[in-house]
Amino acid sequence: MSSQLKQNHKVLTLRPEESRIITQLSIGNNSSAVIVVTNESRVNVSIEGASGHTFQEQGEASVSLPAGYYNVSLINTTNSTQTVSLTYGVFNAQFISNFYYNLQVLETILEFIIVIGIGIVGWQILTKIFSRRK
């Protein structure tokens, strides 16, 4: 995964209001996720398909795409020239979805353990307070 991002690292200079296609992608039958990350949040990332499907996000984009051809563009929406460092990659959308689902399950389990720990500490504090009163 990281090797694909390293291969697709670019540094571009965009004039004010300039739009530039950074890559053209051909997505096969498997649903794929395109991830684009830039260093400049004022630059828009646009992913446009031949079918008219357009996805636009500021600074960072992560979208699952069906089969087709896509242009990935950067759009400088400011009135000043921007130097943008970016990286992009195409990955299996199911893998990424499963990763985030498992991360969410792990987060829920850890939150449950924290609540139990806080409950035990609270119980111990109350036990000490009431044992001193006797």
C-alpha cells in the first residue's frame, strides 16, 4: 500500500484558479477506492468519470468507485499560486472498508473496557470512603 503511494508522489505548482489533471485512471470490475492526499487544504481534489460522476473534496479525497475511466484533478480555488505536494493510490475498497469496520469494533471494545475500569475505580473509592466512616 505505501509503495503505491510513494510511486505516485508529485509536487505541482498551480496558478490562481488553475485546474490540472494529475492522472487518468481505469478502474476494473472490482470496486476500487481512490485516495488522494495533498498538503494544501485550500486545493480541491476532483474525481470525474466519463458517466458524469463527479466527486470533489477539499485537501483530501477517499472514494469508492465503480468500473470506468476517471480523471483525477487538482483545482486551485485561491487567488494565489499554490505549490502542492500530493500522493494518490488505487486500492481494493472492500479491504479498506473492512479495515475501518474492524477498527470501529476495536474502538467499541476499548471504550467498554475503559468504562468497566472507571466503574471499578469508583467502587474502590466509595468502599474506602464508607469503610473510614465506621
